[in-house]
Amino acid sequence: MAWLTGWKYRKSHVINYAAGAGTLYQKQITVHYGEGDDDDDDVYLNSHCRTDFGDVRFTGDDGKTELDYWIQSKVDEDYTIIWVKVSDDLSENNATIYVYYGNAEATYPFGDDQDEMDNTFLFADHFYGSSLNSSKWNEYTVNASVSVADSEVRLTCNNSTSARAHVNSKVTYPVPVAVESRARWISRSSSKGIEWISMCTNQNDNTVTRMTKAWRGDFSIAYFRYSSGNDSSFKLANWIKKADADYHRATIKRTGTRDILHLDDLTAEGAYPTAIDRYIDICSYYTLCDMAVDWIAVRKFVDPEPSHGSWGSETQKLIAPGSIASLMEALDLV
């Protein structure tokens, strides 16, 4: 089997199939710098990669065709969370991919980090630059403003009960689908709440069908909202304290028969059979309710999802300079 030129180490990994998953499915993998037992989505590289993980690469089962991926976050010499786009069809058969590492000359990203997001996901934005990307988003504000700074989009509402700000995707996405994001409070009124991430049927109205809500009082709860004034009965209580301005992970998963919400390590779900294409919406509204989104991405989703299978043992490639094996590698014969 071919070996990725220039890399010393690799491990194989099986992604288990799931009905309807198809090709180009995004899977999350946590790559650890040090030693440990590989399991599920965790793999350990035994200190053989760069401390900044700049040499980590993924290929398909041929060992040489590189897969698109995006580094969500990392702590140098500790771990990194990576989304990998698996090219094989996962609808009926398991797929084998390889993680390569051990190349001092390699760096990440290959180009711009936004390019890597765009290549990996159906839709993504890390909000680089100083303004909203008008090819991806529509902006709608009433007594409010939208700005982009420090790689996040910020929605600021003025002192008005009618204030609201929306940033909506230019296109809609059908079910099943998942929306991944990282967001934070900037400030919030003690008696009002704001949307964070939702999927809506109308780009300019804050009263239409939505999925996610953070709401009211000295503590926050998160729940699904399906129509104006008609909230679901299931919710996550005591989620974010009023004074909390840290980033939090929010994920929306739509199956076509039920919706699933993940907020940090909390989960809620409920039946929602309407399979309407939806816009991706970032929203802040009401008096003095301000929020920001660091990044957002739309990915493929089936329920249940393809699961992580076994990991192979670490394999090292040793080739002496000028050897016959080195020539064969250059000719892609190994």
C-alpha cells in the first residue's frame, strides 16, 4: 500500500457505516500529542508529531489520497480537535482512513484556515476580516448592529424592546443536517433573553419557527421553540449563569422526525416531524442583549451517525536516503 511521501508514522482507523450516511461525511477526531490508549474518537501520537500538530494529515484507504480536514481547536503539546471529511461511501460499508504524522517540514493550515473550513463542511464561517461575508450571509437589523472583529461576528442590540439583529445564510439546508457552533454572551438584560443559533423559515422575522432559545432571569435555560409563543416542554435548566461570558458549544441536529440540541455537555431532544429546508440563523434581540459567534459550520448528519471503530497500531516507515525503497516511493510504487 502507498505511503504519504515525507511522513514517518501512521495509524489506521475504521469508521463504521450507518444507513444513509453516503460520501463526504464529517467526523470529529481528538488527536493527543502524548501516549495513551486509542479508543473511539481519541488517538495518541506518542510524541511523534509536531508539538503544534502542523504535520497531522489524513488519507483514504489507499494511504495516499489526502482528506479535507479542519482543526477546530488545539493546545500545543497536548491535544487538538479535528473534523475530517471521509470520502468513502459509509451507507453500507465501513471505511478505513489513515492519520499520518512525523514530518518536521509540514505545516498547517495549507492555505487560509477559512479555506480549510469551506473544504471540509457544507457551509462554514470563522468570521475573519472586518466585515460580514456578503456571499454567505444576509443581515437584518432593527435598532441593532452587526460587526465583525477578532474572528467573531457580534450582534449588538440598542436600548429598545423592539431591537433585534439577524445574520442569515444565503441558502437553505434540508434535513437531515447538523449545525455546529461556538458562541458567547457579551451582555444580557436580566429579564430578557436571546437566540443563539437557530434554523428558521424566514430570514427577516424573529417570531417564526426556531429551534434554540436561551432565556430570562438570573439563570438561563435552553430549549426548542417551534413557533412564535409556542415553546416545547423539554428544556435544559441552569445552563449558563447570567454573568457567564465564556464561549460555549451549541449543536443543532435535525433528523426530519425529531430535533436534538447539544449545549456543552447537556442534551435535549423532541419530536418535530416537519422536514422543511431551513436557513441558518444567528440572532440577538430585545433590550441590551448582545452576543457573538466565533465560528459556525453545517455538516452532514444521519441518525444514528457513523461511529468510530478500531484503531491500528502505530507503523513507522524507515527509508534510507538514496535507497531503492526511496526511489520506489518517489515513483509511487509503494
